[in-house]
Amino acid sequence: SESVNDMVGQMLLIMGLGLLFIYLVMVAQFQSLLSPFIVLFTLPLAFTGGLLLLWACGMELSVIAMLGFLVLAGVVVNNGIVFVDYANTLRGRGIERREALVRTGRDRIRPILMTALTTVLAMVTMALGIGDGAEMTQPMAVVTIGGLSYATLLTLFVVPVMYDLLAKKPPLSQEI
């Protein structure tokens, strides 16, 4: 019991460091503290979706499932990055904020859905638990599929709303 508690504590520390590194990389990319903050709103959606599918499948939260959340944190922010980066680019070109959000949603829905779909489909065989020893990695795949699916659908609504609420000023400098 003490060993498991110790391992869970270490996983939480690793997840916290992972989130910090993700944020810092996005700060460097966007050259802003606000845009990465908007993108990070996808993470609670991903974690909610991962927990929901884990629960729906009757699986327990394990260390392997927590590894799935770690993988999920790195993957799910990609959709938010694609959205916010393109919205910033359009605003840098002088397009009004809401028009930029509508155009971004229209122009970037296909790449966002395709990247999520390819990841989900790649994880399906692992989630089904086919093969010897597959039940060990199954919770990680279930968390990734649930979190990415849920977050992708809600990202198309939550990120534009957060962007509209928080990004009042156009980006200072944007490579076009």
C-alpha cells in the first residue's frame, strides 16, 4: 500500500512537471502568456473524458491509466494549439476577433478531427485488449481514446469561447 501511494505521488509530480513543460513550450511558440493559458483549457476536458470512458468500461484508475493521462496531456493540447495559432495569424492580418474565430473553426475543423481520429483509431486495438498481456495496457488506451474524443469535440466550442473572452487585444507580432 505504501509503495502504491508512493508511486501515485510520483505520477502526480510527473504530470505536474509535464503540464509545466507543455505550458513553457507553448509560451515560447506563441510568445505570449495568454494563448497557452487558453489552450490549457482543453486539459480538464480531456481528463473528464478519460475518466468517463474508464468508468463506463468498468475499469479502475491505475498507474497505467495515469500514464494514459500523461500521454493525453501531450496529445490533446495539439488541437488547441492548431486553433489558437490560426486565430492569432488571422488577427495578425487585421481580421476582427469573432470573424477570425469563425474562419478558424471552418478552416481548421478537418485537421483537428483528422489528427484526433487517427490517434483514436490507432489506440482501438490496444483498448480492445486483444493479445497476450494486452489487459495491462488497456486502461491507458481507454483513457486516451475517451479523453481525446471528448476533448476534441468540446475543444471546438470551449477554446473559441475562452479566446473570445480572454484575447481582447490582437497579438503583438505574428509571423504571416
